[in-house]
Amino acid sequence: MASKPNKKMLQRMFIVLLCVVIITVGVSGYRLTLLMLVRGEKYQGMASEQQLYDSLISAPRGNIYDKNMNVLATSTTAWTVYIAPNGINNISDEAKREQVRNLIADGLSEILGVDREKTYEDTGKRSYYVIVKKKIDKETSDKVRNFITDNKDYKLTKYIGLDESTKRYYPNNNLASVVLGFVGDDDQGLAGIESYYDTTLTGEPGRVVAAKTAQGIDMPFTYEMVEDAVQGNSLVLTVDNYIQYVCEKQLRQAVEDNKCRERGVAMVMNVNTGEILAMAISGDYNPNEPFTLSSADQSIVDALEGDERTAKLSELRNRQWRNKAVSDAYEPGSVFKIITAAAAIEENKVSLNTSFTCVGHTQVAGQAYHCHKRTGHGVLDLMGAIGNSCNPAFITISQMLGVSTFSKYFEAFGFTTKTGIDIPGETYSIYYSKEDMGPVELASASFGQTFKVTPVQLITAAAAAANGGYLVQPHLVSKVLDEDGNVIENKSTSYRRQVISQQTSEKLRTALEGVVSIGAKNAYVAGYRTGGKTGTSEKIDKMNQTNTQGLYIASYVGIAPINDPEIAVLVLIDEPSAGNIYGSAVSAPVASAILSEIMPYMGFEPQYSEEELKNRAISVPNVSGISLSDAKAMVTKAGLIYKVVGEGDTVVSQLPSSKDSLYSGGLVILYTDETTAENETTTVPDFKGMSVSEVNSTAVNAGINVKYSGNTLSSANTLAYSQSIKAGETVSTGTSVTVYFRDSSIADFVPEE
């Protein structure tokens, strides 16, 4: 029979148990203290990371408007498609798990255009959030939702989600694309205004914190905290949508007509405020798809392979994004004679009546220089020297100024520093310093060779020469608005300095107006007083590097109205190769076409001379709905001719409409039958190379109406060089085609032999 534990044994057992309890409680307490107090914050954070889904809400970028509040760039709603692989991996049935993975990979790759194998691999990752594709539009997001709904048996809502975000949208596609720039996938500005004002345009992102399981799906209870995103500030540009459109249209046509190899620039600037009303660069891109090349450039890339292909792709993308107006320095040629003349007049070295003798050539320090008129201009005054773009006369003027004075004005007009325009990529000019310039360099510099400036520097300097002598800060942004549209910052006009006097500026404007009647007749604009200067420069450095001849830049700078200047226009065509290389024949007509469209738009009333009135367009009378006999009488009385189409007695429609205008002798089609009116067509003739009278008769015979643009009042050398609708196209009978004229016999510079 076992003996019962005695009192001493019971005491020992109690002590042992007490020790065990104390040790257990002590260890547990220590661990709890360690977990809850010492390391509590760490483990709480780890738990939160597993249980809380923390997502940023994209903040819409501010809008970009033109000066009339037309939207140029805005942010629209977009969606990010993601998957929750942890939820997929939690499916216990392996066969079903594979079904879901393949279903998601097949469906999303087809809808989103993503790689199917990569999507399949992503479904097997250890994560609750993997992005499949960002910034998809509503139509595509709806397809994803329909895909989820159509496969509800697989409960895809647990594995596929859509987060709302924003996407940058440019409603006008290519319009002003090089100015606007574009954004990357993270909405960060990568070029143009989008980059320069990125901080201003960027908003403050919001935040959503929601309870999730480790598989990335909602907890059975509700927890969500939302911090709303704040939209970025908006910008109002100085750019005018319509003026920008006109510049791009005319520049694009000029680049095509002249087979320009290195793109072109067309700019319009308010000479008094520095506001850039238009900055057109040919060879632009669609900022909605900034990495997409033109078909011509893409064909070049497609012909290459490997590293060569990659390098060319990068080169051509950067080329289409590059802002030639601020990033490419060039030799301005005879356009720079504006500055040389301004300095000489201001220093009282010359007046408008100062005489020069040109024998066709001159010599400086053993270096021979030729005039484009090899027989010489004879005796001519300053106005004649500028109008005829006489190099020997300007070489004489430069020697009268001397290196020190010439360099002083070169700097004063802003050519030694950047303009500070508010767009990225502005480059420095390249020039001889006062210490390095000798008489030969000075002679070449007087007519715009041996140094390089940017187009924006040149138009800014030309504006100063015309506006009374004030060098203004060129700029592209006029206002900054908050999210409610309130103005929070005005970008006011900034005057850097006065370079020349009002009197000198007035004299110079008189000379520049004379240029349009002498050497820049192709810059003529009917009804308006304008002035300007042409230029043709050799690309000497490139010709030497590539051992290539015949590389030129043709340019023109115009001022309008010349009697009360408000705008300057610059047109630059880089490497024209269609036969004519002179600024007077290549760029001046483009400036004329631009001014003829934008001057009436800007509210400038034309004042026609008697000769111009004879050639002025006639308003087409409204004859629709009246008897054929009355319609014929009204058209004839207006100085127009008619053609009847149909067998009826009443005019049911007409072409062109009463909103249009025609020149004397223009054709009005009178339709007396609805069916015939719809089917009457004609083929556009090729007007290029024709005189004004030849164009008119050819147009009448073809049933085409013509609008004349450019230099139509000049000599027998005035011929059509371009047309708004290409030859051979089929159009409705009576359609108006704008035909552009120029005098190709005018030259402004021939390189010395």
C-alpha cells in the first residue's frame, strides 16, 4: 500500500509548481512586453502592411490653355488594371488554379494588348497587387469589366481590379506639340511646357487606405480612409490657337514645296510684350503618342537591325521632340543686316541718305567679298543697300562701326546670352568675342555669317529694332490659375533694356518697309503695310564636315503693321533642295501667306490701294432659292461668271456659297437640280509655274475657283509655286483653291566664289 505524501513533500511540490508558474508568467510577461511595448510599433506596422491596402490617388495635372482659353492639354479619367496573384495562389484545387491563371492571361492580353506569357507569369507571383497596364481609356476598361462579368463562375472580382487614375490628353493632336511637350507614364513632364512648368502643373496625390486580406481582397468588415487628390495649377499660354494653326499649315506646305531636308520654323511674336503667339516646328509629333514616329521615319528605322536600329530610333524620336526655335543655332545671313543698320544709325555713322558705291565686290585684309549682283549696284543709299541686300555696302558699314562698337550692339541686342524664354532646351549662341574678332570676321558678321544665333534670339532682336528699341523678354505663359480658375500669377511684360532710340527705330522701319517693294516683293500682303528682311546663309561648317555643297538656310523676318508695329514673324527653311535657295523666294512668301491670314483675324483693317482694289475679292451673291434668270443677272452684275447645272428654272443651291468671295471673273455654279448638285465633280489642275492670267483661265475651264495669295502685283516673273489642294484631286465643281504666287527672280545673297 503506497504511502501518502507527507507535509514536507507537499511543500516541495508546491514550491516547484510555484516556480514553474512564476517562470512561465515571467517569460510570457517578458515576451508580451517585448511584443507590445518594445517591438509593438514594428509588428503593428507589419500587420498593417499585410492587412491594409494603401493606394495613391493620382492628382490631375493642371490644364494648359491657349490665350483665348481653348484647351490645349488636359487630364482625363483613366484606369490601371491590376491582378491579385495571392488570391489566385490560394485556390486549393490545382487544376482550377491553372484554369484561372490561363483565363486571366488570355483575356487581359487580348483586351489590353499586353504580353500573354508575362501576364501568366505575373499571376503566379507572391503579391496581392501587380499592375498589368496603366492609363487605359473608358472603352477598354469597360471591356475588362465585361470580361470579369462574363466569367463570373470563376469569381474574377477576387483576382482582377481597376484603379481610377488620370491620363494626359491633347485634344488638338499635333497642334503646338513641340511647344506643349508630353508626359511620361508617371505623369511627369518630359518635354516642352509640360517639363518646364512640371512643378506648377503637378497636383498633390490623394490616398486610399483600405482593409484587405493577405490575398488582396476586401476584409469581411469595412475600413477605408480617403484623402482627396488636389489638381495642379493650370497655365494660360500666350499662344493663339488660330495663329499657331496658320503657321503650322503654311510651314508644312513650304517644307514640302521646297523639299526641305532639315525642318523649318515659323514664329509670330508680339513686339511690344514679348508674347509668343505661335511657334511652329515642322516635323512635329502627336503628344498623345509621343514615341510614335512619322511613317517616313519609321520606314528608316524598320530598314535597320540591332544596335544600329536602336540608335536610329532614339535619334529620330529626339529629333521630332527637339524645339528648333530655341535649341538650334544657325547663321542668320542677311536678316542680320537689320541689326548692323540699327547700330550704325544709332551711332550716327550713317543716315538713310548715306551713299555707298557697289562695284560688285570689295576686299578686306586680303579677303575678297562679292555682291549677289556681280556687276554691282552702283551708287545707292542706305535704304537701297538694305532693299538690295548689298553685301559690300554692309561691309563698309561694319568697318565704320569697328569691332568694339559692333560687339557692343551685338551684346545689347541679346545675342551673347540666352533669351530666358520659358521652355526647356534653349542653347547658347556661337560668336567671336571682341578680343578674337578681326576685320575679316567683322566683315562677314555684318551680313550674318561666321556666328550662330537661335531663331528666338533673332526674332527678339528684330522686335527690339522695330518697337522703339526695347528688348523684351520672350515668353510662352501669361497666367497661372488655381484649380478654381482664379489667377494666382501674372507673367507681365519684362523689359530688359533699351537698345536704340525711338528715332533710330522709326528710321529703320522706313527702310524695312522699302525692302518689301525692292528685294522682298514676295513678302507683300495686299491691304497692309509691312516691312522685313530676307536672308540666305551657307551652312559652312556642315558643308566642310560632310564635304557637301549647296547647303543653305533661307529665312525672312517681317514686321506688321510697319507704321505701328505689333507683331514680328520669322520663317526659317533649313536646307531647301527644290532648286530655289533664297530667303526672298522660299521664306518671304510663307511670311506673306501667314500675315494675310492672321492680320484680319487680329482685327487689323486692310487699306487697299487703287491697284489692289481692282484685284480685291468680290463677295458671292446669295442666289439660292430664286429664279434662274434673276440669279444669272445678280452674278453677272457682281463681276462674276456663272455655269448652270440642271434643267430647272430655280436655283436650288450654289457653289461657292454666299459666305465665300471670289476674284473678278470667278465662277459661280448654279444648280437647278438636287441630284446633279450632289454629283458634279472636277479634277484640280496643276497651277504651278503659271502666271496669274494663266491660272485664272485654267481654273475657269476646270470649273475651279481660285483665291490668290502672295506677290500677284509684280513682274512677268511672278508665277504660281504652290496650291492648297494638290493637282489631280477630285473635288466638287466650284471648289475654291488657294494658289500662291512669288517672283523667283529675286535673290538676296550669293556666296562668294
